[in-house]
Amino acid sequence: MNTFIAIVKMNLYKDESGKFTTNRDEPLTANLNIRVSPSMRDKVKAIPNYPEKLREVIQQWLENLDSTEQDES
């Protein structure tokens, strides 16, 4: 994959000083590791742009949890 395309997919851009930065509201600086079966890992890694898709699914899950907790209170 061309480096430029990879950088654009990750939402990274060069700022005025030439350093890479992101256009996200919150930078992605933390890691989250989980154990899965080898077959699950292989299926996930076969999904194009899987890191971004996983972030979206986790965000939706968290938003649903938040709304469920608010409904219970």
C-alpha cells in the first residue's frame, strides 16, 4: 500500500511544522489488548481497515451502554 494512502486512512496529516498530527477530537494514544482465538483474529484481520472498524463498533457499544445505564436510573 502506498504510504500516502495509509496515512490518509489513519487520519494523519502534517501540520505547519511538518510533524504528523490527527484531525480526531481525541488522539489515539492508548492501547487495548484482548485475547481471542486464532481463527477469530484471522477473520478480523481479513476485514479491510479493521482497526478503524473495531474502534467504531466499540464506540457504538459504549454509547449503547451509556444510554442503557441512563434509562435504568
